Amino acid sequence: MRYNFKLRLGLLLTVFGLLIGVYAYRLIQLQVVNPRRSGTGTGTYTYDTRVTAARGEILDRNGNVLVSNRASYNLIITGYALFNSNSPNESLRQLAGLCRETGVGFTDHLPVTRAKPYEYETANYSDSWNNYFRSFLRQNDWDSDVSAAQLIKLMRARFRIPNDWSDEDVRDVLGLRYELDLRNYTSLPTYTLLSDVDAVRLAELMELNTPGMQVQASTVREYNTSFAAHILGRTAAMSPEEWEVYKEKGYAMDAFVGKDGLEKAFEEELHGTDGVLRTTVDREGNIIAQYYAVEPKAGANVETTLDINYQMTAETALEDYILKLRETGVGTKEEGKDAEGGALVMLDVKTGAVLASASYPTFNIATFSRDYNELVKDRYSPMFNRALMQAYPPGSTYKMSTSIAALNAGIISRYTTVEDKGIYDYYEDYQPACYLYTASHQTHGVINCVQALAVSCNYFFYEVGRLTGWERMDQTAKALGLGEPTGVELAETTGWRANPESKRELYSDPGFQVFTAGDTISMAIGQSENRFSPMQMAVYTAALANRGVRYKATFLNRVISADYQELLYEMQPTVASRLEISDEAYEVYTQGMREAVSAPNGTANKVFGNYPVAVCAKTGTAQHGSAGSDHASFVCYAPADDPQVAIAIYVEKGAQGGSLGSIAKAVFDTYFATVDENDTVAPENALN
């Protein structure tokens, strides 16, 4: 009897312990693992939905909103109401079928191909999504090395998918069941079936009355200008690599982030803090209660240095010029008909602020996704930002740097003259000709530095380059910003200066091609291995206007709170470097650039000779080693006596740099017509 009593007592205690364990496990599931995804015991269910915070707006320097947000609608699905309905699988099949029929694609993260033969696609997903997949396998007691085909069979049995369904229906519903199943034992937010659904599709989908499907208000990016596509950038879902970075910053896995341009550069300022919407529903999915557990906080607004009017003028003038050039060419030989693309950068001389940055050809950022396949095929590469990412030989626009190096060192003076003999025959093995001699068998005669800049005499600078040496020329070019980072917040190429080091790196052989005398004299006229971006050329030109003071270039003006009531950050001009330029050197290159415009034989006289504002300019024609017309370059600043803005222009296979002055003139026309209005200083801390 005593033995039986002990046995019964032991069994009772065991059962009691098991019951306590079950209840304890369930309590942990409800309160720790998944605290807000459970029923209340009264036939209701409470769940949390992440509410994406509105992204901050992007504005130009005058307060014009360039990128904003528009209201949109997402469709979310909660499993509680769906799986309390009569036919959850059939409801999902009908939903997936209507999505296919109406051309609305939804995304699931089941890492299996959508068609037979089934294979895994784990390489396409982040480590986090692959960890969720492993959790799914463990939760169902399936081996981690199960094949993709066998997994589909196991999932069909687990979720009771009918045998007579099509493979397409099966894969769609299994993907949806996978997403909903993950929400039962992970911290993933409520499953978003579709984002930014248009009104017509929304009405069609809601007519299905799919249990558990609800409409959630959201926002998407809206572009209020068709200009500055390369600068503004775009947003899209994170790649697996990006997620590894952004997860450390508290981003949700399905968050959209800046992919390029300003959207990427100022991602952390523009990205807000998501909120949490707590919802309670009954078994039919009817909302009983709803409130914000965490209020969403919109991102800050970024005011850029761009002026959309200057940007519009720059892009339009650049496009018009290149299209006309392709049609008619320039000169008697009609060169330039093979022109490919170009760029223009406009800077505030006194601050380094980028007022315009144009690249041609361009594209419509608002329809980027729709146009992508065509953009990729375009032989002129419209998605490529030539203003920042392409390094070009500067040609004769480099000659001011050579002049400063020689004059600062006392190698020449403003009175030094050289006789242009057409062919520079100092060296036996390298005898380049002056451009004028090549074109017409004429020479510039006896010429000084001011005159050589005005008419762009190569012969003069061959001699000056030989006397000065590559070291002095390289040091001066570096101090003026050539081959150096400009400081802009967007991705850029730094290019490279012509010197022995860059030549060794370019040819990937430390012992290949020492820097020759021919390299030195070619370097003096902006050839040899010199390669700079239009942004660098604009910074260089602004430094010339500032007598050697080089400012860091920037696209950022201010960061303002989401409600426009608080100034969070204001960019201050930053000096990147200073080059001491002698009085003589400064007078020579400024007079030379001025005479390029004012002298009858000046290379920029045709466009700016009678311009009402005094302009300093330099033209360039650059050889590039490939077939076709020469490249064309043009730099300028104005007004000459008190420089405010600097412009650099480059056209691939543009043939003649002097012709590019018409593009700069269009931009100056817009600038000087509005400068008084734009220069009006707002009261301190006024956020208009």
C-alpha cells in the first residue's frame, strides 16, 4: 500500500510539474518572445505594426522642395484572423492569383527558386534573413541540409496544400505561409504584402475580403523636379551588404535607404525613427482598438547648396549644345559631330558651395525603375555622373597652374618672352607642334605669359614647362586642388596628376616608363597623365579666383528639423588648402584670363567679348588617345574684379574649348539676373 501511494504521488507530482512547465513555456512565449502577438483570452488578438517614418525633404538653397513624400498605401496581413477563417490557404491562393493577374508583384523571403527544379537562393539574402530561415527549419524539426525540392514537399504537407494546385500557386502560397509562420516565433514586424498600391489595384485586392488583410497608410518619395537626377539620388530596399551596416543603426530589415546621390550622402539625417502601431482585432479581423505605442518621428530636412534655376539652365544649355554639336560640328572640318557627353559644375567662389552640377546625358529620376533597362542599353551611359566620376585630361585650362609654378619660383617674369617657332625642337626624340601651327602653319611669334594664356600658345608653355620641371608644376597643381579630393559629400574620383608615381601606378609596373622630358613638357599644357574631374576643375578655378585659397566643395547648406522650426546644423565654409601666390603671378594669370575674353584674338572673345560683366576665362582642347575629335574644356569666373562664381565645363569629343563659352554664358545670364534677389540675407535663424 505504501509503495502504491508513493507511486501515485510521484505520478501526480510529475503531471503537475509538466503542467507547470507547459504554462511557464507559454507564458514566456506570450510575455518575452512575442509579447504583443497573442490572444487576450476573450477572442481578440493584439499585434504591433511598424510604421515607417516619413523621410526628410531635400530642398535647394532658396527653399524650393526638390524631393518630398506623397501619401501611399500598403497592404499588410496578420495571421490571427486569416487562420481563424474557414479556408486560409484558398484565401491566399486567390490573393496571389489576383496579384499575378493585375501585374502586382509581392515579395517573400523563402530562399527557394520560384520554378522547378527547386534550388536554394540563400546567397541573395542577408545573414539575418538566412538566420530566420534556419530558425524556420529548427522550429519544424527539419534537417538544415534538406534539399530545396524536399523542403517544398515538407512544407506542402506541413501547411496542407492541396495536391491539385498548380506549381505557381503552390510556390506563391508557400512563400506567404513562410512569411506568416516566421511572425509566430520571431521579432519580425507584421508582414507587408504590397507597398505603394495604387487606388485601382487597392480596390481590386480589397474586394477579395481576404481575412487578416488591412490597409496601412505610408509615404513614398516624390520628385518635384526633373533636373539634378545624378545629384539627388534615389532610395530602394537594402541589399544584403547594406543590411549588415544599417542593422547596427537600428534600421528595419525592409527599410528603404539612399542608394546614391544626396539620398545616400545624408541618409542618417533624412531617415526618421519608425513608430509602432498597436492594434487589437477580433477573430474576424475587425479592429477593436488601435494606438501608437511608439510615435513615428519624421527625418530632418536637408537644404542643399544647389539653386534649381542654375541647375535647370546648366542642364538645358549643356544638352542643347551637345545635340547641336552632333548635328553641325564646329570649324571647317565640322569636328565634334561625334560628341558623346559632358558636364558642368558651378561653385560659389567664396564658400565652395556647389550651385549647379550637371551631367549629360541624364535621366528622369522619377521613372528610373521603369526606364532602367533602356538606360542600361544607352551607349552614352546616362546614369553615369560625369561631373564627379569621370577624370579627363584638362588641356590648356591647366596652363594657369604652370604659370604660377614658374612665376612663383622666379623661373620667368611677366616680361619673359619666347619665340613661337611652330615646332618645339629642343629634344631630338620628341618635337611637338603648337596647335596654331598644326592648324594653319602660322605661329604666335614672340610672346609673353599673359599673351600666351590669352591665345593659348602651347609652344610658350613647352619651354616654360621644361625650365620649371615637373616637381614644381606638380606641387602647384596639388595645392590648387588638382588630383585631390574636393570634399563633396557624394562619391567622386580624385583623378591623378602627371608625375612619376602616377605613371608607375597607371602602367602597373614600378619599372615601366620613367617620367620623361616629353612627359614634363606635355604636362605643362595639361596633357601627359593629367586627369581631373569637372568638379576638381571647378574647385581649381575657384582657387584661382581666390588667389590660391581653396575651399572644400560641398552640397550641404543646412539641416532643419522635420517641422522646419529648428536649425539642426549649418555648414560653414572650410579652407582645404592655401597656396601663396606672388603678386606678379596673380597679376599675370588674371590678366591672361581676362585677355582671353577681351583681346580680339583671345580664345574666349567670340562669346564674352561684349558681355556686360567682366569675365576671366581659359579654353582648352585635350587629346585623349582614342579615335575621334579632341575633348573640349572651358573654365571661367566672374566678375573679374570681385569673383563670385566659378564654372568648369567639359565635353567629350567637343573639338574646341572656346565654343563651350556659350554654355557658361547661359548660366551667367541666369545668375546675374537673379543674384541680387538670391543674395538677400535672411534674419538669423529664420527658417523660410
